[in-house]
Amino acid sequence: MLKRLLTPISIGDMELRNRIVMTAMHLNYTPDGRVNDRICAFYEERARGGTGLIIVGGCTINDLSGPIWMLKMGDDTGIEGHAILAEAIRKHGAAAACQLYHAGRYSHSISMEGRQAIAPSPIASRFTREEPREMTREDIEQTKYDYAEAARRVKEAGYDMVEVLACTGYLIPQFLSPTVNVRSDEYGGPLENRMRFGLEVADAVRAAVGPDYPISFRIDGHDYMEGGNTNKEWSDFAAELERHSVSVINVTGGWHETRVPQLPMSVPRAGLAYLAAGVKSKVGIPVIASNRVNDVFVADEILRMGMADLVAMARALIADPYLAEKAYEGRYEAITHCIGCNQGCFDHVFYLQPVTCTLNPRAGRELEYELEPASKPRRVAVVGGGPAGMKAALTAAERGHQVTLFERSDVLGGQLNLAAIPPGREEFWTAVEDLDVQLDDAGVEFRLETEATVGLLKEEGYDAIIVATGARQVVPPIPGIDGTNVVMAWDILDGREDPEGENIVIIGGGAVGSETGMYVASIGTISADTLFYLFMNDAEDIGTLKELCSQGIKKVTVVEMLDKVCRDVGISTRWTILQDMRHLGIEMRKKAIAKRIEPDRVIVEVDGTEEEIPADTVIVAAGSCPDSALADELKEAGMEVYLVGDAREARKAIEAIQEGYEAGLKV
């Protein structure tokens, strides 16, 4: 039972029906920076689903604050479109807010039609590799004025609150940071000077919107940057913001440049809520906790423990826009949880593609996809219980079809079960559990441990068949590949084989090879519970504890013939996997071609020279190929067939699930 999450709360004169907040996130829906039907439909669905507060944005305040494709609030021409968006949210009972954005040195000249970025000091970021121009006094005054004017427009558009983005290494945090603000005037030096710009922005915004209109600041709880601000400095800044009439503090994690992950599934659920708790201890105004809160019970616990007053569930609401409605109705098992895979959200943001969701293909496509009842219910067979097959079966059943799901193994989930094995990837099991429960609720018949043949399917008289038989592992033609010391990666991950001996060589450095390497390298490391026990009892020093967490009993080498390891993993997750591989001591041999396998070694060729790598066990992770034989046989038999997922072409989970969803709509 939820005790706090669904209770009302007031922020100034703004009344919220619950404490669920959808924080601002760039969606790549507005190529010209103007509000359109697509973004309105996206947010309207989340409002219709019961969300308490929806914050749109970020919205640029002038031509130097960010890319031309971000929502604009830099002139009055944007007010009309934003009024339509605000009304689309508010008419369903949610409160609507708009976030104001200035990236400072994070703005790239290409994205601003050649303009040079401005910042407190001329120090380039790792993002742009470009040196910004140091802001003059005139720049500072103009920027404060632009914030104020943009806030005025937010209010005129009918939003219930304005938010100033002051986190993740953008302009205001740049002023606050002693590492990138090296000014010698009243805006640089000690913390009270470095706070000055942000506080003056708060004053300018307050003057523009009047005394009672709610103002939020979204701040970092910690820079997670060497030499940067910690939770102490940010909490002090939050306390000053309260004294400058800010109404609510929205707390997130570190800068974009940090090497501390904040978004992927390897981050523990609500792992950064402690930052909000630190801020809350210094202020009396409401505080919002953010980052990796994907479960209503986790969110409720944050509130019950007094760590925050509201909880941000942005990606959770991309995955399930009706999360709040289901919670009100007590249908917790029907909620689709965000798993932090980043494939449809942050990867798409970085690739400048529209945001969608691995588990919710309709996200961002509300105007394209509609789950309408079938005109005539049919008997549908789905062959294959992986992600594509599960989604196809669920979609078809929700439309009213009588669906039977065949799976040759004794469990559903397919390769999602394997993807969940490596450390920090366990959320893939959450996706399997959600789909499993939803399939049962939809009335899908499960036929596990059943080989679906053409004869069986014809005999049972199905009207249509969706084939999601997945893929087979590729066995490369390497001499010695049939040796007794050679095993396949999937067999290691599902426990059918064990990595024998100390020296383990993995042939193939894609996602499967890299993640198998992480799993094997973690064998013998201590658990989180053991770490806590040892740490709290001063049993080992910090250095030893770090070693016990990262150094297992296997020496793992990943051999990759290309120049990149983990190349088929999305940009927002790949760097964290590579970092974890380094932490676990995995040796990565790139541009290395496996020439032959011997009983105790692998011979590789690097730059034309052969080298030996000791190997007690060789694990093959050389990719996969479609298993589409059944589909071909069914088509020859004249049956109505839809081929989806890896059975059609090896791909990521997001593509497989979308194909399954589309097949469920077509059948």
C-alpha cells in the first residue's frame, strides 16, 4: 500500500494531485524548436495517465543558450505554441511547468549556426572540444534579462510553474564550479561569489513572474567532478535559493562530463536519493528526488523516510504513461517499469533521433500507433517467448485475439534472461517479469517446453502465426573451435557450462562478449552485503575493499578483431560498460584476429604478428544469425505468417520489441 506518493501537495499556490513528477527531458520531437502535435500528444498522454506535475523543456532563452532544435522561449513567438502544450497537460488534471535552459560551454557552435558559446571562463568542455568566450559584464546582465523575459513568457503561456535548469554542468553550475570558473571579479573566487550569478537569475525571474508564482531550480546534488562542488556546497546554494524566494528544489546528480554513471541500469534504484536528502536537511521548501526511480514503492519509501517531498519519475513515465492511474487503482503488477537500458531515450537523444522506449514502442508515436480492438477476433499463435514474441502476444491479446504462445524452453524471456546475468544488468529480468505478468492478465495461453512445428500449428488451426524464433549463435571457422576447452557465450550465461581454469579468453568483443567477460571476471568478487559488513566493522581498509569488489579469481581477455570493443551498445551505456570492464581487470585486445585455438592457448594475429594468449577456457561470442526456418516452412504451407525480432535479423531489444508490437497491431 502506498502511503505518501499519491497524496496531494502544494507548492506555493500550485496544487498537485500527487507527488509524481515528470521532469524535463529533451525529446528530439521539435526540429525547428516549435511546439507541435507530436510533443503535445506525448505529454497529454502522461497527464491523462494521472501524473501530478509535468515539466517540459529545456527551453532555450536566447540564441546562445542551446541548439536550434530545442524548444524555444527566447521570444514572444513561442508563447502561442506553449499555451497549447500547457493546456494539453492541464486539461487532464496535471500541473504544467516549463524549464529554462542555458548550456553555457556545453553549447556547440554547429548546433547554434556557428555562434561561439559563452561561459564564466574560456575553458573548453570534453563535450564540445571548443573554447567558449568568457562572459563580459554585459553578457551577464543580458543573460539575466533573458532568463527573466523567458520566465514571463512561461507564465503568459499558462504554465503553473517555471523551472531554471541549474545542473549537469550547464551555465549556472559553471559559475558555481571552482574548476571552470576562474574569474577574478565578484562572480569568481569564494563560493559566495560563485553563487552570485545563479542567485541573481533567481531574483530576476522572481521579479518577472511576481511574488506568488512558483519557481523551481533543478540543481546538482553533487558535481561528481574532481575538485568540484559536493552535496555540502549544493545544499548551501539551495538554502540561499530559498532565501531568494525559490519555491521548490529539484535535485539530480552530477555533470555530463563525470565518470560516475547516473542513468544506466547499473545505477541502483534511487541510488542518488541521498543527494535530495542532503539538500532537504538545509531547506524548508519542497524538494524533489531524482534518478533511477522506476518503481512506485521505491518512490513511496523515499517520501515516507523523509528524504524528499516529491519524486521524479521521468523515464518511468516514458515506459508507462499510466503509471499513476494504475497505482491509484492498485494494479501495481500492470505497471511497465523503466529498466534503464537507455536504448530508446538517451541513446536517441545523443543520436539526434526522436525519443521512444524499448518497452513502450508507442512512446513518442502516440499519433501513429493506436491499440484498437480487432474487427474480428482470431486464433493467433506466437512461436518464441523472447522479447519480440512476448510483446507480439501481449499486443494481439489486448486487441481481443485468442493467443497461444509457444516456447521450446521452460521459461519466457529469451535473450533478455542472458542479458540480465552480468553484474549491473539485472533490470532486464524486470522487463521479463512485467511482460510475463501482463501476458497472464491478458489471457494468453502459455505452451512452454513445446516445439511448434508446421504440423502442430496446422493441426490446431491457427488463423495467423507470428514467428519470433530468435537467433542462433555463430560458430566461426577457427581451427580448434571444436576443442573440449571451447564453449559458447550463451551456454556460460545460462549456466549450462562453467568457465574452467584461471585464464579465460573470449573471442568477440561485442555486447555479448563484453558482458560475458564482466560476468566471468566478477566471479569471486564480494557482494554488496559483504562489502557493507566489512566496511562497517573496519575489517579491511578502503583500498583492499575496492580490490575485493573488482578483482575476482579469473583472468579474462576479450579478443576483438575490430578497433572497438562493445561497439554494438548504445552511446549512453557503452562508456559505463567499458569502465566496468577496466575496473574488473579485463584485458581488451583490439584489432586482434583469432587464428587458432589450442588446448591451453589462443593464437591471435595483431598487426601481422602472431601472439599467444594463455587460455584454460575459450568462450565464443562471435555474434548470431536469424533462425527463420520455421517461418519459411509456414509460408510454403500457405499460412499467414509474420516474422519478427532476431528471427528476421539480429538486432537490439528495442527493435525486436517494436517489431513484435507492430505485428500484434497488424494481425
